[in-house]
Amino acid sequence: MSSTPQSPRAARAPRAKVPDTTRRSARSRAAILDASMELVGEVGYSRLTIEAIAARAGVGKQTIYRWWPSKAAVLLDALTAVVDDDGYAAALPDTGDLAADLKEVLRATVDEFTDAAFEAPYRALAIASAADAQLAAQFNERLQEPGLAVYAARLRAAQRAGQIDADLDVGLAVEMLLGPFQQRWLARSGPLTYEFTDRLVEMCLRAFTPRGTP
Amino acid sequence: MSSTPQSPRAARAPRAKVPDTTRRSARSRAAILDASMELVGEVGYSRLTIEAIAARAGVGKQTIYRWWPSKAAVLLDALTAVVDDDGYAAALPDTGDLAADLKEVLRATVDEFTDAAFEAPYRALAIASAADAQLAAQFNERLQEPGLAVYAARLRAAQRAGQIDADLDVGLAVEMLLGPFQQRWLARSGPLTYEFTDRLVEMCLRAFTPRGTP
Amino acid sequence: MSSTPQSPRAARAPRAKVPDTTRRSARSRAAILDASMELVGEVGYSRLTIEAIAARAGVGKQTIYRWWPSKAAVLLDALTAVVDDDGYAAALPDTGDLAADLKEVLRATVDEFTDAAFEAPYRALAIASAADAQLAAQFNERLQEPGLAVYAARLRAAQRAGQIDADLDVGLAVEMLLGPFQQRWLARSGPLTYEFTDRLVEMCLRAFTPRGTP
Amino acid sequence: MSSTPQSPRAARAPRAKVPDTTRRSARSRAAILDASMELVGEVGYSRLTIEAIAARAGVGKQTIYRWWPSKAAVLLDALTAVVDDDGYAAALPDTGDLAADLKEVLRATVDEFTDAAFEAPYRALAIASAADAQLAAQFNERLQEPGLAVYAARLRAAQRAGQIDADLDVGLAVEMLLGPFQQRWLARSGPLTYEFTDRLVEMCLRAFTPRGTP
DNA sequence: ATTTAAGCGAGACGGTACGTCGTGTCTTTAT
DNA sequence: ATAAAGACACGACGTACCGTCTCGCTTAAAT
């Protein structure tokens, strides 16, 4: 991805493949990211083309090929930029009521995945990741895992508060909370409703909490 | 003389464009399905082309376009044929030990999704479904839901045996068992191991079983 | 061409390629010829297709392929039928005034070649003949030469009347009268006007008549 | 950002779609013209395909479609290039003997039209011109008329020398000399022999020369 | 008076070529 | 050296026809 930091010196290697980042046009970069977000919303991932991005961005094709290896990589940068700008919720709320907190956040996530402007590029990246392991690694690292981490943090807080099992595998717990949700979304195997997420939270908490608890 | 005379029979065909299924070549159909399965395994979905399928099958391209709307639709038929031939496990084993039964089947599923011959077309369809709602409906109905149904049946048997809550939402329960699995697989967010599925089953059963149970 | 007479017995040859003429459907034949004449006028020769002829004629494609080797052969039969029906002018007028007679007939020919209904199939055949020597032989024999023959007859009458050289090569003379005309028409190298044909006749007659004549 | 900035220069190009001629690859152009000449000789016009030209030339199909509207247009450029390179006979010989000069040139033309390397593309263009008025205009202007002009020049010289009528319509005269020839060639209505052209010249000269001359 | 067996309408089939679109590379011209 | 522009070789697209090949079906001839 283009985010790999490149010192100017790196370009001095005998046959430099990587262009000189310091000379990069910020204006072009922004135009490309904007155009790709717009277009993926308009036509969908499969009909998204690099030519169209370049044309919409008023940019030469080579400028895209120089800095990104694929249209998915462009989208990854574009969505990362948006998410980082919007200031990723660094933490889940912690009202002390774990169930309420999880339900609230999952309801917000339902809203997010119902918003076409966000959904389109996110789905595009999920699709591209499913097809390309290398992209998947980047996608998971840069967009998915930060999201999961805040769930994990909240669960660990609940562990410390004794609300859930101390020896609970937090990673697995997060997968149980989000896996069914993402599956419904990506495979369109069911509607994304508050009722679904609420009941999913309730069911999961039954698994997370000590058996004796009523 | 040039006016097309319409026999009553011809007039009964209300919609034009639809080819005559009775004249369809079974040989060609089989060759196309075989070729598409082979090729998706060899080159992956994104490099799978209808031209290559036609060439491999020894068939004209039009014969594919006549009967299928997309390469994904071909794969859906191909995989459906394979699954139906192999005799879908109509039911999960029922040894009385729900945890053991679920673990066994999920372990088998791990094996299945580790087998490239099965994985490639299945992933291809999952990708295509993520990109195309219409295909997704077909994919879910014809391949996913039959698979889920056997889990649901086993859970309902366990309900009758009093092993899990009588008022458990079986559909949701199945999503909890398979969602995290499929998510790991499709998004490559983690390894598909027996350990993972075993622990997933254990966690889920804690959610499914009556709270009082130790 | 389909005009080759075939006795029923010929079909008894070990591997009969030639279908049984006696069973041929006159209705289909007529519909095909009509349709081909219509279509060549509507879309031109290069866009004329056998499928379209069959569809317009309400006939199976095989019925065309059974009886004709090419779409040009169909047109040749079609135009022959029309020309024969219209009763080919068996002879040029002979008023005694050769120049006037030739001018009149050439003016009529100008009219004919300006009529789209006649021009389109005729041009189609001329084009097909230019590309296919075998068709050319048929076209010349069945459509061109009968036309030329009437000119030759008229010139021979003029020879007998002493109006043109007795040792004139009548065949060449006919070519001189019609070659420039057909060339203009086919190559579109100039307009087909009465003035052109009148002056062509006058020039040719200077070549045909005895030198002493003023 | 996505609005396409238009430099004044770019705005001066009134019509879109037209590719930039200055960037055209001379190498590709030459390869395409060569390949089309070769192929039309090998397989004939009707079996000449743009795909085959592109393949033989080592060129993408789009490079042909970008610069030429049809395979006939390619051939027109190809033949024009050959003819211009070979240095079109700028003038007929003028030995003072008009008959001899015309016979000599027509005999040379017979040779030319008997040479397959020249005949094939020329016939191809004649066929395409017969089918397409727009191409015909180009063909006549760029290949036919320059050829006719040299005949016209020679006839005008003869006029000045008093050998043929001063008021002879030179254009018509040229059509009389070449029309029967081209007709025989294109329609294959007779053999192209020296005897034919010699007698054609003699006949025409009888029409061109003053009546009193023996 | 049936039985053949042909022609027939219909259209699926294996192919070829079409003309278009997008890819990723390369070259030109202009900052 | 990067950028806009876009020509290029390539490959796949989805379509249109080709000419062949079954399918019932009518229909005329030969049983």
C-alpha cells in the first residue's frame, strides 16, 4: 500500500521501484481518494475502474499506478483516511452496564452499515480481501483490527469488574459478537436490525458470564 | 408471404428470448460445469473467464450466455451439482452428546474449507454474492441454507431432549455457531483450526444451555 | 445455384448431397426470394444475413442452406425471377435510327439503375461477383449476357442495314456502349444522366460508323 | 477536484473522440498497412479480418479501430502508400504516336491487373467502394482519378497536336478507354488480353479523331 | 390405408469475428 | 522527477451470424 513509509534514501537503491514520496502531489492524492469513494458508491466495486477514477480525479492513470498496486489499495487508503479523519471511536462507552454498552455500539454499527456512503467502500474492501490474501492482511490490520480492539478493551474492563469470566478468551468473544453480524451483512443472509444485534448481545453475554449468574 | 404465421401453439409461449430448455444439450451443460470447477481452482475467481470455460469445455461462448447470466451463476450450478451428487449430509450425527456432535461436524467443515477443490468455487461464490444481491439470494437459498438447516435440526433435537433452552432462537444459534467460522474463513481474519471450532462450540453451548447448568 | 435441374434419380447416388427437388416447397422458395429482395433493399448487401432472410420469410435456416450455397445465390435467383417475370425486353426497338434507339434504351437503363428496388439487388450481385469468380460466371450468364445480347442483335441489324461497319466487332462495341456506363454506376465515378448516355452513344457511333461518313 | 480543468489549448480541439495524430506510432501504422496488403493477397477481401491484420502486425485491435473506420479504409491507405512510393507514373509516354502510346500503357495496365500482389487489394477496394459510397469517394479521389488524369493529359497533348478533335470531351474519352477494361476486370466478363486493349484503343481513336481522317 | 421418408419451421450448437472496454506500460510535453 | 494526457499491446467482454445438427411436424410416395 502507499502507506509504507519510504525515506527519500530508499529511492537511491540501484533500481528504485518506489517513487520519491517527498515529491508526491498531495492534491492529486486527495483527488484520487475522493474520486474512488464517490465512484464506488455510484457504480459498485465490480464496475469501479482505475480509468474512471483517474478521469474523475482529473489525474493521469500513471499517477494512480505509481502509488497504488490496485484499485482496492486505493480504496483502502481512501477509507482509512475517512475513518481516521472522523476520529475513530477510540473506546466503547463504559457505563458499567456491559450489555447496554454493547447493544448501543452494535446499534450504531448497524446504522453505519446501512449508510451507503460508508457501506459501499467497506463492502468493496471486504470483497477484495476475500479474493486477495495480501490485501486482506492490510485490510484487517488497518481497518478491522482497530475496530475489534475497542470491543476487546471493553470486555477486558468487564473482566476486571468481574462481570464476565476472568478466563474468557476475549478474542474469541469479539468474534462471537461480530462474526454473525458481519456474516449477515456480507452474505446478505438476513436483515441488519437492532433486534438482531440486541439478541446477539444477550446470547453472547450468556456465554461470557459465569454460569452461576442468573 | 413474409408475415410470420402464428400457430396457436407458438402463441402460447408468452415470453420471447427464453431458450427452449427441452432442447438443451446435457453434454454441454456437464462439460461447462466441470470446466468451471476446474478452472476456478486453477486460476481463482477473478481470473476465471467465460472464454476459458467455453474453451475448456469445448463449447461455444453463446452456449454459456444462453443459459447463464454470469460466470458466478455457472459456478453456483456447478457447485450445487457437486454438492447434490455427493449426497449432502442430510443430517448431523446425533449421538446424544450435542457438544461432541457439533465439534465433529465443525471439524469436518474445517477440513472441507481447507480442501482447495471445494474452497475455490465456494469462495468464488461468496465473493460474487457479496457483490451481487441477486446472486446472493440464490447462493443462500441453494447452498447456504440447506447446510444451516441440518444444524438447526440437530439443535431442535437437543431442545426436545432438554439439553438446551426450549425457547432458544435456533436460527440465531446457528448463526452464532457458523458466523465466526465463516467470517474467519472469508476475511482470513484467523486460522481455521480444530481448536478454534472446538472452543467456539463450547462457548456457544454456554449460551444455549439453561443458566442453572454447571 | 438451385436452377441446376436434378432428376429424382440423381438422389439415389450413394451419399446424396442434392435434395429431392420434387418435394421442394414452392411457397418457401417464393417467400425466401421475396424476403431477400426486400432485405437487400432495406439494409444493403453487406448487412444482409441468411438468418434475417429466414426470419423474414418465416422459414428455417436449413431450408435456405439446403437449396442455395450462399446469400448471393439466393439473390441471383430472386433477381432472375423478377427479371424473367417482368418479361425481359427481348429486343431493342428498331426504328431504323440506330442512335435514337440506343439513346432511348440507355435512358431507360439509367432509369432502371436509379430505381432503388432494382438497383440494390443488382449492385449486391455485382459486388458478390467481383468477389467470387464462380458466382460471376452465373451472374454473367444469367443476367448480364441476355441484356448484352439484345444490344448485339440491334447492332447486327444496323450492320445489315449498312449503317455501321460490316466488320465491326459487335461484342467489343457492346462493351464500349455499356462498360463506361456500368463503371460509373458501380464505382460511383460519375452521375448517371441522360446527357452522359446520349454523348456516350454519339461517341461510340463515331467509332462504329464507316470513316468516310461525316 | 473532479472537474476536468481545460487548458486553452485543450479547448481549441473542437471535436472530442479524435485521437492525437502527433502521438501516432509510425511503426504500428506501417506494420498494419504491410500486414493488410499481405493478408488480402493471401485470403482475399471477404476473409480478411481486422483481428488477423492486428495479429500479423503485432498490434492491438484498438490501434486499428482508433485510426481507421473499416478494413477497407486500411487497405486504401495501404495501397495509396504503395502507389505513392512506387512513384506513380506521372505521365504517359508521348512519342507523338497516340495510338502506340495508349496501347503501351494499357498493355502495362493489363500486366498490372494480372499481378496478384496488386490485383488483390485493388479488387478489394473496388468491391468495398461498390458497397460503400463514402469509401468510393475516397477511393476515386485518391487512387482512381490520379490514374485517369494522366490519360487525360496525354489526350489533351494530342488535342494540341491536332491528332484528335479539339472539342472532344476528354473526360468521356478516358471513360471510354478505361470503362470497358475495368468492367471486364471487375465483372470478369472477359479476358484481359493485349488484343482486347489494342482493339479497344483503335476503336476509341476512331471516335476521337476527326471524321475525315482515314 | 397405412407406412415410410422427405422437406419443413424451429432453434441449439461449436465456432469466428465483431467492435468496445479496461488493464498496466510507455512516451511526450509541461511544469 | 512528478504530473496530465493518452497511445499502445493485450485480453476479455457480450453480440451477431455462420453453417451444421437435431427435434417434432406435415405431407407425398411407396407399400
